Amino acid sequence: MWLWFSKLGSPKWFYELSSKWLPWLVVFMAVAMTVGLLWALLFVPEDYQQGFTNRIFYVHVPVASISLACFPLMAGAGVITLVWKMKLADMVAKSAAPIGAWFTAVALITGAIWGQPTWGTWWVWDARLTSMLLQFFLLIGVIALRSAIESPDAAAKACALLSIVGAINVPIIKYSVEWWNTLHQPATDLTMNENGANGPEIWVPLLIMIVAVYSFFVISLILATRNEILVRERRSQWVMDIVAREKV
Amino acid sequence: MKPHRRKKLTIIAFIATGLSVAVGLSLYALSNSIDLFFTPTQVAAGEVSSGQRIRIGGMVKEGSVARSEESLHVEFIATDYNNDLLVRYDGILPDLFREGQGVVAEGMVADGVFQASRVLAKHDENYMSVEVKAAMDAAERDRADAVPAGESNGS
Amino acid sequence: MFSGIVFSSVGEFLQMGTYAFHVWTVYGVFAIFLFVNLYLPRVQRRQFIREQQRRAQRDAHTGKANAGQNAVQADDSVVPGESE
């Protein structure tokens, strides 16, 4: 177990393993994304209330829910960085912050575009929207903190702490629609309601889109982490070998 | 685990727990101002002074929407099934404004009536196709027809 | 569950009821989002490799015995990919 743990912590090992898996993951994502998008756009029936704005649901919900995975991931990596000083954990944490900021921004933008026709407003300061905006600013804060501190070790520690603190916001975002009254509707219950709403014609394409967007998140994270590994390990022989071999 | 690592982990756990408790308590204390709107029951209980700019939220009571024919004036009753609140509004309603659906209105209470300056639709988390909805409505009508009017009141 | 394409023409599909602007803006944003996060890492990687290759070449040309050490020192000044 500990051997496995320290092996996992080796950037070289991660780089080589991800080289092997990345093409398969990309193929998987491409298939899921194509099926999901076509299904959502072409086959989902018009909603009895919202008309065709229900198309937005299939982008907004996966992106928003996966954006919530970012802080727990960074916090977990942060704990590993602080306690075990594993280099790879910090590389993952550093790569995850901008990706999380993208996910959060896209969730906010698509939500605003959805809210305009359905609610009648782009934005409202309710608990869900405000806590989501806070997550965006926290991620920008983590990125800024990283670039503001010169010593990489100190930057890693500071960012790890901020990530652990920022992760407190995640349950607040998730349960905001239940704890307080908000304009944002509660999470859709996909376990087949008795009133006939949210049937499989609604949730199967959503599930496919969630899987597709999740693999997209993992792929972006792997790609960014691999770059980070190359940059930080540029003085080690195995990276020099890669550089020498590659034609650009 | 080495002792210095266990110590670090404990410190982190303490900080995280302490912060969570602090954040939780302050959110609990602030919960009234974090709420986006007042319910008709809160308004009826006199939790808002008249003339204060607030938001109210509830369901649009079935059959309560009255539109003026020559202007954009509209009146409807917002309800939380305990108390009702009459809302007056001059303006364009959002696409999803429907009877039986949620609504949030911005404005102020005057003489027990809510004068809204803006009306937002709150939609629920249920998605259904037009066909499914029609089929369900038809089934509901059949059920209502099958049961004599007097008995169905109780169900 | 799978009742076929709900639009009867391409025009109808593009119109999305009356919500063409909203639906297509969202899918446009999503497309940009996918493109940027999959393509940008490739660009950064290529930049990094090119930079490192140029460095290695320069060190080879100057032909110093301790070229390796110089490379390390030069390395610290500019690191592509870390600038953002």
C-alpha cells in the first residue's frame, strides 16, 4: 500500500501511465460527448413549461455539478502536499485550479442565459448563485496566490491551505437550495418520480452528458498536469529524453 | 504514519473543523438575510414593515390571475398554502409565469397588498415533455370523472 | 423513451421554438470551453518542447564542457507554460 502510494506520487510514473490511457479516454469522451449532445439537441422532447430552453439543462447541469468536484480534489491534494510533501499532488492541485475556474465560469454563464427567459432575470443574489460566484472568486484567488508567492514550496503550502478552506463552500453550494429559499430550483430527482416527471427520456441523455463532461474534466486535468510535470521535471534525464525525441 | 506527519494532519483537521463550525454558525445566524424572499405567512405575521423594499415568494394560486385588458396591469394571489398575499404588478411577466407555479416578486407591502416592481418566475425541478403532461392531465380528468364530485374532495 | 427526432425540419431545429439565441449561445460557449481546455495544453506543451530544444541546441553549439550547468541556470529565467 505504501509502496503503491509512493509510486503513484512519482511524476514519471504518472506521466507514463497517462500516456498509455489518454488516447482511450479521449475516444471514450468523444463518443459519449457526440451521443450526449446529439441526443440532447435532437431527441429530447419539448418541455411542457420551458419549451426548448431545456436544451440548456444538458450543458448547465453537468458543468455545474462537476465544477463542485474541483475544490474537494484540490483540498485532498492539499492535505497530501502538506502532510506527505508529495510533489505530484501539488502539480495536480495547481493544474486543477484554472480548469475549475473555467467550469465554474461556464456554469455561471450558461445559468444566466437559461435564467433570462425562464426566470425573467440573468442574475439574482440568491444563495445558490452567490455561493457559486464565491467559488469562482476563490479559484481565482488560489491562482493569484500561486503566482504571487515566488518560492514554489511556500506557494504550494499556501494554496493547499486556501483550497482546504475553500472546500467548505462546496456543501454550501450543494445544499443552498434546501437550506434557504432561493430562485434556483432544487436539484432534480432523477430516481423516477411518481408524478411522471423526469422520465428516462429526460435523464438518460443527462447521464450521458454527465459522463462525457466528467471524462472531459479528467482529460483536461491530465493534460495540464502532464505539462506541469514536464516543466517542473525539466532537469531530469527522462524529460530531456522526451524533449530530444519529440519533433515540433 | 510518522509522528510529525500525524501531528500535521491533526493540525489541519483542527483548522478545517474549526473553520467549518465558524462558517456554519455564521450562516445559521445569517439565515434570514440569506433567504431570497419572504413567504406570505411571514408577511401576514408582520415580519415586514410596510414601505420596506422586499421580495416575496410563493405559488401563483390557481385561477387567481386577473389581467387588465387595456394595460399591462396584472393581479394574482401568491400563496404558500397557509396564507395568501395579493400581488399587483404593471409590466411584462416572464415566460414561465403560470398559475400553480412558483413566483418571486420584488416590491413593497402597502395596506396588505404587495405592489410589485418586478416579477420573476421560479420553476420547479420537474421536467416533462408536452405529451407526457397531456397524457397525465387526461388521466387525471378520467379519475376525476370516475369518482363522484363529493367523494373526490377528501382525497 | 426514444421517440425520434423532435424537429421536422432543419429550420425548426435551428429556431429551437423561440429560444434560438439562448440555446445556441449556450452550446457555443460550451464548444469554446471544450476547445480551449483540450487545445491550450497542446500549445503549451509544444511551446515548452521547442524552448527546451532551442536551449539544448544552443548549449551544444557553444560547446562548453559544463553546458549542462549553464542550461540549468538559464532555465530558471524563462519557463514557458508557467507564465499564465
